[in-house]
Amino acid sequence: IAGQALEAAVHAARRALWLTAEPVLQADALALVLLTGNGNCLQAKAAHSEGTPTANFNPAPSLAIDTGFQLGALPQLGFKFYGRRKEYRQLRDALLVNNHRALIIHGIGGIGKTSLIAHAADRLYHARRQGGPRFKGVYAFDCAGSTLAPERVLLELHRYFALQGVNAFERFIGQPLEPEVLAQIVAQVLVQWPLLLIFDNFETQLARTEADFRVADEGLRRFLAALVKATATNTKFVFTCRFLFELDERLGDVASLPLGDLSRPEAFSVMLKLPRLAKASYEEKVTIYDTFGGHPFAEAVGGGEDRKST
């Protein structure tokens, strides 16, 4: 708060604790730990001097609307995202280091697929402002509400790009085009305008075959397969789904990321944020984890009931 650099402030705090006569405080000198995704919370401003005439000055707050970042179709978290660091790194590396065209995040319901991709999209998009090779925009389709069709994808992307001042898709709206032709048109824009395109809850568009899962609608399957093939650079595609599915057998540049239960440390971190479990003892948290595992929903619901009975 006084404006010191983080390292100097932590060193001074550790030294002050270590030099006390209380053994408990001396032990706490080694317990100062900071876990944060960025350092914005540590930026301090110098206090105004008494003679600075700012006491009665209240400037109007500046408002900014970023039309390029649209996750409105995805339910947003009302609290900070915790855990899944390994999975986030795998997701980031698949798209940006290994340069896969598409990624399928799959796992059982409630395991955190949507939360992970919403968190990852926010980090990947806003990191571009720091000079990283990121995306110029993010757009999410929620496939749970209705059947996805190539015409719907084109219409929603048209509305998105229109907000950016680009009307390249306008003359193709309502045209009876083959899925592959429509995919080629969309891809021409996506290779010039890097997007992270998210298709959430994609299991609603699948059908089970004897061997695996496939896209149920033939037109949608042809459109998405051709779109991913034609978009060789810049734009990336992410699907969240309960089942691993085959987009196209000839398209080998699609990575998969299975999402399992939270690890023990991650599960305990989640418990500390749940009102009913935060006050539970360490032994009770161990019992809850051993009983219900690392599924976030099982801990929140089953763990809460177990805490009541305990």
C-alpha cells in the first residue's frame, strides 16, 4: 500500500515476523505466498498530499464496450476461477504452440468444461494487448438451446462482424449454398480476422454410431469439416462436449482434452469457496473428498449434505 515493490514489501514483512519474540509469528514468516494470474491487484498509487486539490473532484467514469469479446452465450461465473492449471496449459499449447486447428474438450456433465473454456478465452484474448500472439476476437455458440445449422453460424457471425464494421457476409444471408461452398466463404474471413470460435454443449448435435459419436446433421457435419479444413491459420475452433466425437476422419489436426475430476489440492480450494464447506475442518474435507471425489458438483451438493449430517 505504501508503494514499495512486491519483493521488497514481502521481504520486510517476513523479516518483521521473524524478529518477533512469538514462536507462532516466527513460523508464519515462511508462510507468505501469493498465487495470482497477473499483478494488477498489486499496483499501488501514491497518496495525494494535503495540498492536492482533488478532494471535491469526481470525474465521470469512462465506459468501454468491447464488441470483439462475446461470451454471452456461455454462463458466466460469479466468482474467480480456481484450479485446472494443467488443463489450461494443455489447451493453450494445443492452440498456440502445437498449432492444432481445433480442440475438443470432453468430459461428464458438470465437470467444468464451460468454465474452463470461458476462463481460457478471457486469458488468451486479453493477453494479446501485451503483445502475445493471440486472437482478435472471441465468439461462442451455445448449442444446448437449439439445433445448430450452417445458416445459423453464418447469421451469427454476420452480426458479430457487423459490430466490427465488417459486412462481408451480408450478401450471402439467405442464399441456397452448399455447405462446403458456405464454409469456403466463411473461412476467407476467418483467416484474415483471427477468432477463437467456441461451440459449447456440442453433444446436443451428435448421434451415436456403432463405433463412436458423429455429428447428426449431415449438412452441419460437412460445413464444420470443410470450415476447419479451409481455415488453416489464425482462427481456432474449440468444442466442449460430453463425448469425444469424430469431426472428419481425414482431418487429423484436431486435438482432444479429457476433463476429469479435480485434483485433491484443487478440490480443497473449491471447498474453501463454498459457504457450507469453508468452515469444515481439514478432516471433514478429507472425508468429503474421499467420499464424493473431485467432481465440483458432487462436492458442492453431496459435500454440503455430508457436512450437515456430520
